[in-house]
Amino acid sequence: MEVKISAGDVKKLRDATGAGMMDCKKALTEAGGDFDEAIAILRKKGQKLSAKRADRHAKEGVVIAHVNANRDKGVIIKLSCETDFVAKNQDFVDLAQGIADMALNSFPNSKDDLLAMNFGDITLQEKITEQIGVIGEKVELADYQYLEAAGIAPYIHMGNKAAVLVGLNVESDEAIAAGKNVAMQVAAMRPVAVSKDQVDSSVVEKEIEIGKEQARQQGKPEAMLEKIALGKLNKFFKENTLLSQAYVRDGKQSVDQYLKSVNSDLTVTDFRHVELG
């Protein structure tokens, strides 16, 4: 005997899952009207679609930065999808905001730990898989970053296309305001580290080798290559480490000098930068 599926049942399932009306009706029909079974069917559909979409590129999406009330903990999450159309959908943005809230409240140590956490009555990974079935695109939690510091300034750039957290050694309204200016600097200038002391040794070695080879190709004597390469390295540090960079709002001073003009003790301890692509 065929079970009659009411419009109210279809709407209830749609409200619970976000799936399309026809998909919900088909799932309820297949499940013989069993609501929980229908949800399971829709999730399985998402899992099947997830496998089909595994090799697709999810270069669109949203990047969200959240900081707690004490301004000493912050997170960034990147929820990726395939098209800009989906990225601008409010339900998709709301999901990303919900993931960021969950991450900030629980502060897991890794993306895998975050994906394993409960999101309602299912895990976050299961929720994302479910959304693949609902949306019909590859959806993935592409990045998760967290930061702790005395003070943290967040910045979201270009309509959720990039986000920055700047950790400061001071927590005050004045410091956080300055930190947001520096966060904009990070988004614009993409430094590789806070200072030269934090640049990975492999990067330093690579830059020295590049400097030597450039000088060698210019016909410089072998005895001069090391000195020339170190000079180029110092230029690299000035252009690519945050505190040494020229401050974008006032090129006459460095970022470090700008911070000291706000508070003589103020400096950046760390930062996180995540962008789409």
C-alpha cells in the first residue's frame, strides 16, 4: 500500500535538511513516510554526490574570522564550494558562521578535530556531506586556523573572501583598533612572518641561494656572492616580514613604527591569514 505524503511532511523534511521539495518528497516516498529514514536517504545522496564531486575544484566559498568576548582567542574557517552563486547564498554563509561559532566555543586543535565534533545531532563532517546533497556542489571545510594572544584583532576582507587575525601583546580598545589596521596590512601585503626571526630557515636558505645565483649570472666574483646574497636577504626581510614592511597607510614608517606611535610597548606576536583559492 502506497503511503500518502502530505505537503506538510515535505515542508517539515525540507526545513530540517534544506533539501529541495522534490528531493524531500522522493525521500519520504522511498522511506514509506518514515521521517528519520528519509533524512538518512538524503544524507546517503549527499555521500554519493560527495564521492562524485571529490575531484572537482572548490575555489569559491566564504572565509570567516571570529574572536571571543575577551578578545584573547580567535578562529578562522574557510568553507569552500564550486561557484560564487552558492558562496553568496545566505544559508551557505549562515552555515559557515555556525561552524566558526562552534570552533570558537570549543577551540579544537585541528581541522580534523573540528570535523569530528557534533553539529546538532550529527558530526560537522556529516553535516557538510549532507549539504553536498542539498546544494549539488562540492563543499568542504578547506581550512581552520586558531590563535591565542593577549589581544586579537580580526579583519574580514572583500566580502568574506579573506580573513586575518592579528595577535597583540596588549589588549585595549586602542591596541585592537591599531591591530585591525595591521590586519588590513596583512591582507594587502601578505607577509610571510611577523619578523625575520620567525622566517623558516628553509626559506632563508632558499633566498640566499637565489641571491647568489642572481649575482653569479650578473658576473659578480665568487668571493662577493655571499655578501651580495645577504644584502638581498635583508631586502627580502624588509618587504616580506610584517613589522619591517612599510605601513600601507603611511609609507614613511614601518608597521613596527606605526604600532610604537600608538603605544610604545605595542607589537604583534603572531597572525593568521586565510583566503579563497
